Amino acid sequence: MEIIEKQTGAAFKLEKGKLLKVIDPMGEQVSDMVLFNANDTREKISSGKTMDFEESILITKANYIWSNRSNKMMEILEDTNGRNDFLLAPCSPETFKIMYKNTDYHPSCFENLYSNLKRFDIEPDDIPTAFNIFMNVQFDKFGKITVEPPTSKAGDYILFEAKMDLFVGLTACSAEDSNGGSFKPIHYEILD
């Protein structure tokens, strides 16, 4: 079991056929995930292709995560919470300046993703919209969105199977609104 401490991130290689289990150990904690083809990092996770091909904005068990080249990157085998989406970009320093009116430094998923993925020659401009695991974005009939606390409970998890060799970036999200006002760790395991 690997631990991503609150407001931090991790990056690792995941071989084709291996399983990735992402766990919310305490409940109400979002994890941002990005994927890159380990053999050609120009191929990466695509929010648009995934929502198009899965015909849903909520992605869960039996759905695939697709790449910008229309290839399957991951399959979701299990999902005990069922609330995940691509509706918001990774929080960034600009997120906290523009949306939170915060002028002080604040950790962000964007920084945690690119700083951890740097060893795989992935630059900040390469970071796409992340798959927001356990995120609870709601919207009204006009499309106005609100971010509600995650519905995930302690021990909820999502289990993926890699469909190609991947570089994975994963965070314990740093945005107050996304996590019900508090920050907690995320756990993950790589399984055969």
C-alpha cells in the first residue's frame, strides 16, 4: 500500500494488464489522475474522448478511460462509490487566486502532477484535464455547476486495469471545496 499524503501527489509506471486500486481511506477525499502512454507520452488521457465514447459525464464501473488517439487506456473493474468525472481541471495556483481570492501560496493538483511526472519528461503544458476520482460536481438544468463534498466513505475504492503501459500521475486533491473543507491522504496499490 502506497500513501499519498494530503495535498501531495505521486507518479509511477503501470504496466499493461496490471491493476491500480485507488482508495479513499478516511472518506470525502478527491484524487486527480492523469495518464500517459509510457511508450509515447504525446498520447494521454482525454476527457472529451472518454465522455464521447462512454456516452456519459459520470464514469464508473464497466467504463473505459480513453486517450486523445481514441485508444483504451484503462478499464474500471470496480467502483464502490460511483461518483467520478472530468468536469473540472486540476486545481492550480491560478485556481486559488481567481476562484478563492487567495494571494498566498497554496498547494495544487496541477503542481503536484507536473512535479511528480517530471522524471518521465512530462512538462506542465502536457498536463491534461484529470479524471476526478470521488469528485462530486453537481449541475442544475441550466448547466450551472457546484462542487459538493465527495460522497465517498472511508475505505471506498476504484479498481482500474491498464490497457497499455502507462505513466500515472495521482494526487490527494488540494482544493477545499472539492474535499468538503478538509484534506486527507489517498492510498493506492498496484496489483497483478
